[in-house]
Amino acid sequence: MVIDSHQHFWDPARADYPWMDAPELTPIRRAFGPADLAPLLKANGIDASIVVQCRSALEETWEFLRIAHATPSVIGVVGWAGLTDGTLGDTLDRLCASPGGDKLVGIRHQVHDEADPDWLLREDVQRGLAVVFARDLTYDLLVRTRELPAAIATAQAFPQARFVLDHAAKPPIADGGSAEWSDRIAALAACDNVWCKISGLATEAKWDDWDVERLSPFVEYAAKCFGEDRLIFGSDWPVCLLAGSYGEIKDALEACLANLGAGVREKAFGVNAKAAYRLAVG
């Protein structure tokens, strides 16, 4: 099974997405749903996808579970739930028991938007993470270089839990990279309970001036750090449309991975996502 481990659905006419207010995001400030994604999956040989949180609202998680329940190609939901909420356990139990709840595979929060770079290390957040892991759910780390030290400490604090790093921590590709990002990614990869999504990279480059050659060094470095068993493909559709079409993004990442060997590509496009999210699929 070929899996896109990172895609989104949203409708700005029905809900608020604060991160979408920037003028340069106008091209994607419209509704995107399962009917828009389905032909793209088919055209690009993708069998299934995981829909990922876009806003800090429990209503969205409920909506994604309803979508997953009605959409066979959506095999997983990484939703949002308040880690600092004292009733988090009850909330997660209700979500898991609802129609589509069997497809809830993880929780995510936009950590890189928090003012405190050590937000993940707050006592109430750590308690919430323990509640998430007690239900065998994965936690997606949405962080940049600034928050990586807290992510490293958190992965070390929960060695039996599963973490997925989104977008390889958004390396500064447009600036040619940074030693700080490289060093911190290597330190996080030393935690063998963390997987890394090769997703969202084209939008970290210059949107109108990127290619496989520019992305490859970052994919190769992530592969060197995490190894072939912890690298995961994700399109980051429809955010990726800012830099290229679904097919262009998929083909570019596939080319980057193919340069590393057939085994790396095969695992990144399905096997590793199954392991990271404990997906009950063939």
C-alpha cells in the first residue's frame, strides 16, 4: 500500500485558520476536501492517506473522523485535542469510540506557533502527552529549529512512545540550510522512537525556484540521520500547491528517495507510516 502520510482538508468559509491570513497564502485560502484529493491520489498511484490537523479546535478532529469514516482512502487521522485540558483522557476516549474513531492514530499541536520555545516541556503539556501515549496514539511534532531542543527532551522523556517529526522540522532550504538545524536533527534522530516525515520541503525552498537538486541534500541528510526505517513520505497537500502541483511534489520527493536506493523509497511510501502510526491496513 502506497500512503501519503500528510495531507489536509479545510474550508476557510466555515472555520478560522489564523496561520492562513498572510497575503501570500491567498492561492490556498479556499475549501479543499476529499473530492478534491481523490483524483490526485488515483493519478499519482497513492492508495491511501492520513489527514492531519490544521487548527487548534476539537470540532475539526470530530469532523476529520466523520470524513475518515465515510472515506475508505483516509486510513488515519492525526487530530487536535488540548494537551493541557484536565479532561483530555475522557475526550480521547469519546473520540476513539465515535464513528471513524478507530482511525484516530495521532495528536498534533502547532508547537512552532507558541511563544515559548520550551512549550513542550511544560508540566501540564507533559501530563497531556502521557495521556495520549496511554492510549497508544502517536504524537506529531510540528516544530522548527527553535523548538527542537524541547522536542529532543520530550522524546527522551517518553522512550516507549512514538513521535513523528513533521516536515523534517522545516529546514531553512531557501537560505541553504543551517548547522543548527543539522545538529539538532541529528540529536533528535538519536531517539529511536522518532520518525521523520519528508514533507513540506518545497514550501521551505523558494516557491518559484526549487527542484530535486535543491531538495536532495536535505532528504539525504534526514535519511542519514533517521535511517531507511524511520523516513516517511507526505505530500503536505494542499499547502504544497504554493510551490507545485501534487504530482510535481510527489515526483520530486520520489526522485530524492530513489537516489538513496529502492528500499528507502519503498519503506518511505508506506511501510514506515504503518509502523509509526500502527495502521491496521494491508
